[in-house]
Amino acid sequence: MNAISLFSGAGGLDLGVKHAGFHIRLCLDNDPVCCQTLRQNNLSPLVLNADLSALSGQDIRELVKLSPSEPIDLLFGGSPCQSFSFAGKRKGFKDERGQLLLHFFRLVQELEPKSFLLENVKGLLSATHSDFDIVSYFSSFVPSYRLYIALLNAADYGVPQKRERLFVIGVHRSIPNHYRFPVPTHHREGKDGKPKWISVQDAFSSVPIQQHHFIPYKPSQEKWMKLIPKGGGNWRDLYAYGESIVKQAMGKAFFSTGGRTGFWRRIRADQPAPTLLTSPLHRSTMLGHPYEDRPLSIEEYLVLQTFPLNYRIAGSLVQQYRQIGNAVPVLLAQQVSQSLHQILKK
């Protein structure tokens, strides 16, 4: 089955789609370092570094040498999420990056694939206001498709990470089969005949890592991280040393009313990791190793995103963290893609 990948990034979604049985004819991204990663891992015979907004459906068909009568089974991508993320300024569709989502739907109209798959942050659900009906809104762009939308937690599908992401599936109305999202394979408490969520400790012990690559803490960071309990914790544990220590470690953030969970954080060994970020080093979004006085390594990022350890990420360590942190967990992508592949096959 032919598939076209847009906003390919480091290829987490692409690798899952490929494992599900699709043939990816084109990977497209505007970041040259991401394109290098995609080429190094042979995700597609054609990797294009280009601006999606400048391309038409006809351009894409010509690039992959598809005739007008040859079908595209799947158009998919994880569009830039910063304009919808709760961690950002949340400009939504007013942001240039938010506009790229609309270009995705434009290409759905022009290419008319049998199906499409779009991944984004859950902030997209409230991109304009509280009564925003995302199904009606997206349907206005692609009326020829039945839409299926779900917020999925990666930990429910065997990923050692509590990462919630929104998936939008579109199936062309000419296809009679209705889509169903895959049933969760894991459970937080291990109920309903399902195993418990996979913990960080279990994930690391199941994949032996020979060498770690990471950016060390600055001395000013290491000073506080060494005081956080082994096995998992954050800034609140510094109260054991007195409030004055907490104030020194937190600075102005001590007087903030936010949750501040990420400040001086060692991730919990006995739980899935929190959502991996584009850097484990920022003071407010630390992702420290449960037992060692260092941030998570590139290799540990790969494991927690269910990439194979031999997956080659291009660029500097800063660029590698960013690419893996922005990726869709491969195992989750594979399960969603397999369920879509099945109804197209029928």
C-alpha cells in the first residue's frame, strides 16, 4: 500500500507506519537535519527537504511518479504542535506553524488518499475556545471523509512513557469499512486481563545499552540534582534540607503558583516516564536519570520512544534530543497504523 509522509521529523510515525505494512513513497520535512536522519534509516526511497505550503498535490504525484489513476492509500504526518501546545503561547491557527495543519487538509483534498492519519498534541482539542467542535471543523475541509478522533496515552499501548497525543483518522467515504482505534494492550494497574504499564526500570533492563551519549549538567544544576532522592523525585524533596534551600534552588519560581513538577526532576524508575521533551536539561523541565547524576541519554530517549537502539539520529546532541523528543512513539504509531491497514486491506 502506498503512503506519503508529511512533517516526517525523525521518523517515529514513519517507522510505525512502515512496520504496519505500508510502503512510504515519500518523506517530506523542512528541517535538513531531520531529512538526514530519515535518509540514514532508509525510511523511504525519496526524502525531500521542502516547505509543505509551497507544494501542490500534483507536485507530490509527480515527485513519486504516481499517475492520476494510481491510488494513495495513506497520507500521514505529525504536524508542528508548538502553536497548540499548553507549554507554548497557544496561538493556534493564527501561528504560521498552525497554518501548516490547514495545508495538510488542502493536500488531502488534492491527493484524495483512501485514508489519512494526523497526530498532534491534545491542546488541538481546544485550539479556539471551549465549545470548539474539532470534528465539525475538520469535516468542513475534508467532507469526503469519515473522521475518527481519539486521545491516546502511549503507556496504554506498551510504551514506557505517559505521553498523550491526539490522533485524527480520516477514511474516504467510498470505503465501506468503519475504523476503530486499537484496543489498549496495557493498564495502569494491570487490570482487565492486561499487564501493567511498562516502567522506566523495566524498559532500561530489557534493552542493554553499551554506551550513553548525553550533555552533562552544569555544576550549578548538578548541585541540586544530587540532593533529589534516587529512584525519582523533584524540587519538593528539597524541603528535607529546609525551606531556604528550596528557595535557593527554585529562585523566582518558588513564588510561582504553577505545578512546577518538572523542576529538578529525576524521573520515577517504577513508573513510565513523563512525556519526553526536546531537551532534558532545562531547569523547569528536567528529565534526570532515576539513579545517576545526569540527564537521560540519547540512547535512553530512543528506548522510551520505542525506537530500535540502532536507529541513527543525525546532528549534534542538542539536535538529536529535539528530534527524538518531538517524535511519535514507534510502537504506538505501529498499532494505530496496523488497525488502519486492516480496514483498507478488507
